[in-house]
Amino acid sequence: MKSKTFTLITAMTLLTALATPIRLAAQNNRDHHHEHHHYKLIDLGTLGGPQSFGDGFHGAGNISNRGVAAGVADTSASDPYYPNFNPLGFFQDPFVHHAFLSKNGNLVDLGAFPGANSSSVSFVNENGLASGQSLNGTIDPLTGWPEQNAVLWKDGQIINLGTLGGYESGAGVVNSHAQIAGFSGNAVPDPNSLLGLGTQTRAFLWDDDHGMQDLGTLGGPDAFAFAVNDRGQVAGFSYTSSLAVDPFIWESGKITDLGTFGGTFGVPSDLNNSGQVVGQSNLAGDAVFHPFLWTKPGPMRDLGTLGGDTGSANAISDAGEVVGGSDVQGNQTPHAFLWAQGVMRNLGTVGGSDCSSAFGINSKGQVVGQSFDCANPLAGQRAFLWENGHIVDLNIFVPPRSNLTLIDVESINDCGEMFGSAVLLNGETHAFLLIPRDENHRGVEGCDYSLRRARQRKARHLATCLAGRSVCHCPGGAIGIAFPVSEPRNATSCCGN
């Protein structure tokens, strides 16, 4: 289960470096002999505005095993609250944006509460139920930002899940039984409010029979939940009596403190259907943090690092394989990792960048994430796929005449379909799908079911321009050095031949 749900979770759990838009550079050489399927790239477009998003940082969701993706897209309507926005489930945007569902590129606007209100999605399950939040047209009197309420989209309708007596709530994952984990404010003033709501924040589990149920805390005033698995187990984090923050798992009315590695801060990032929880925990002194894996009855297991000081686990498969990011030895820069059967594997980087992090893994052990430049992360993101020991820059699947650069993939389903974000030449962001052309996707138009090498043998003598640079596609499939447009070069000279 991939459960990074909205902006808050991303900000609190991805303390290893993440990033945003664009640089083109040389393809990593380690995939030289790897063969893989062709993919069809689908630009999902928008709901009438300039941008859409397929990554957790912008409140987007995931892609189910039935190929339904959940994301967020701008409409053409101006946001009446701009530049004021709710940081708990939304992003600053001059346009009203709505949650959407998409299959094979067809966007369905999930809408929002009546009026010029934005909505965002957290998760779509295998039954097509989507969870998230919508602004309700009111300003929170305690925070001054637009109020949001947790919602469920079901059968074309938006259902307000309400609150626990406060002004705001937000929904995380919805499981196959239509149970939803989330957070809500109550009416009790709280000077140490976990989310800055001015009142206590409480974790909840919602279902049709019981409504919104307060799950309690670990002794402190506040708690937050975001993930529920198909067994009804809920993962979150809570203040303890000392106002330290510890991860927890809730099951059948009992909340269990998962502990920490001696520090005062630990948060989970994912929960699988076996009840295993992963995340990060500070060590004693709170100077560094490590990724953890908790398996009942505990204690949590320190997964270690790739030789550096810090690391964070971002996702776990039902088989117990863990992915995330960890500092490497010597330079303290994070690389994506896969941890399985007690061994942490460095997945490397692509595009000539020096940092990476892994965000998602499916049942086949395929890993997705992002590679970026540590020194200037806003200038160098590349989406990657790792499989069978090889890491691939997903931009090799972008058609030569496309104006997209794939910068991020956070979700891959068990069919190998990927959902992420790409940047256009003008700097705007669009959500995208990558659909493998394989035996499980016979209906994909123009399919080529043959395998291809990650570095193609056929030369592509076409240069495309991006942000004032000309990028050459070289023999072998590598992407050549970028030169200023004022120095045009053909593919031969660009590649140094």
C-alpha cells in the first residue's frame, strides 16, 4: 500500500532531500545491458487550468491495480482565497483545483463542496472509492485559512465526513472495506496543537456504521492518522505524555506505541496489509534519524543506512520489502534504497545527478522514485524505475517531439503502470501515466511487445529545446550534454563522435 497522502505527510516524513523541476544530462551507464518493455506515455492534461499533479507533495493520490489514478488538477476558475490557502491538504495556487480520477487518460472531475472550493485526493482503492478533502467555503476562525473537511467520493457523490467537534478534518487512505483513516480537530483548546489548529488534533477511523471514531492518543493531547489497511489496522503518530512524537498502530480499540530509537520524534510513512509499519525515527540526541520497520509484537527494527548518518523509509510492500532514501558513506547525500531480507541495497541515481529517493514499490519488486541534484534540487529532477538490478531514467520513454520531462513517480501498481508528475517547456506541471506494452496490456494502441535495451542501439538524431538548452539524443539511447541554443550542434558532434 502506498500511503503518502497529502502535503503534511510528505513534509514530515521525507526529511531526506526531495526536489522539483528540470535538468537534462547524461544517462546513467549501469542500465547498459538491461532489457525492458516499451511504455506508452499519457499526458493527463488538466481540468481547464494550467497544471495537474501526480505526486504526493501536491495532494495527489495513487494508482490502483485496476489502473485508476487519483490526482489533482487546476480548473479554469480563479481561486477566491488566493494567496491564502490551507496547508493541511492543499497547495498555493491561483486556480481552483479539484481531485480527479483517470483511467487510460480520461479525466473525471470529482468536484468539491458547492461554491468556488478546491478539493484534493489522498487515495483511490480497488473499488474506485476515493478519499480526500474539500474546502467548505468558510474561513477557520482560529487559523485564518480556508476550512477543509475530510470527504469520501462514492458513486459520483461527495460525502462530508465531518469533524470531531472542531473546524477541520482531512482524510488519508480508504481501504477495501470503505474504512478511512484521517485527522480532525476537536473543540478542546491546545497551545501545543500538533497541526497548528488551535485545538487538539485527533486521529480518526471512519466507516458507514460508526461514523468518525476518535482513536485516542499515546498520552498527550494530539494524534494524527493517515493509513488504514484491509485488516482495519491504522498507522499514525501521536504526542506522548512528554510531548515527544511517537509512531503508533491502532487495532480493535487498542493504540500501541511503536517507540523510537531513543529520540523524541518518530513518524510512520506506510503500512502494509500484514500490519508492518515503516517510517523514520530520531536516535538519542535527535541529531540524526534512521529508517525503521515495525513488525508485531515489536520492537521497531533499525534498517540502518547506506553508510551515512540519516535515512527514511517511504513505502513497504505486502511482502515486507522497504524502499526509501539514505545518506551514503562519505558525502552524506541520499540515495534511493531497497531493503529486503535484512540487506539494504543502493539503487543509485540517473541523469548525472548525485541524489535520489525511492517512493513506491509493487508486488513484483519494481521500485519508482526520483533522482535529483543535491546542490540545486529545484533544477534537476528525473523520474526513475528500478527493476531486476537496474535503474532506468523514465525519460527514455518520452517521444522525441514531446515537451514533457518526467520528474517524479510516487506510485506503481502491480501491473507496472506508473503515475507521476512531468514538467512542460514553460515550467508548468502535468500528471502523467506510463503504461507498459506487455502481455497484460494487449489493448494499448500501437503496442510493441518486443523488449528493448535501456540504451537503444538506434540513433535518434533529433535535438529538443528546454529552458534555453539544446539536448541531443545520442546513439545508444543516451541523452547527450546540454549546450546553449546559441551553439546548435547535430547529434554526432553533441555525442562526441
